[in-house]
Amino acid sequence: QVQLVEYGGGVVQAGGSLRLSCAASGTTSNIVTMGWYRQAAGKERELVATINKGGITNYAGSVKGRFTISINNAKTTVYLQMNSLKRGDTDVYYCNVLISGPFRNYWGQGTQVTVSS
């Protein structure tokens, strides 16, 4: 079992920055990847960025160059630094962890990010 707690959502003006954090606890030794997804009301949840324990990252095209995902040395906390925010980035952001043995996904509770003009 893995528990995830997210921090850092809020309201920011377009062009501003926010940093999201997600702390994992429980059986963290089996974590394969950590990442962030986002979902607008009535839409599918979509990938924002992922990072594996080796530090290899993957970004959605819409955030490349503006968002940076990173993890702490203990590989238990994942961060999402969001710069040059646009109104289209307004969504609920969900932390995700994939563990192995067997493979299973865990999700955070979601944090609202609102970008105002």
C-alpha cells in the first residue's frame, strides 16, 4: 500500500509559477515511476509528466519547456515546478505512483490549479 499527499495547488496569474509536491509513504521501495496527471471537468485525465527512479523524464508536449518534474533523493517525493502558466493549465492535478510486484497505480487526492488572466 502507498499513501500519497499532495501540496501546492492554488490560484496564480497567467505567466506566474507554482510548485506542486507529492509525498509517498508506505511500501515506497517498490515505486517504479512517479508522475503528475491533470483532469478538467468532463474530460479524460491526461499525462503531464512522469519520472522514473533513474531520473528519466517524460512530458506532455503542451508543458515541455515550461514544467519540470523532479524527485527527492529518497525517491519518495515528486515535485512539479510549473512556470509560464497559461489559462489552459487550469485543472485538477493528480499525483500518480506506479509500483511493481504486482504492478499497481496509486493516485493522490488531487489539487486544484487555477490560472487567471
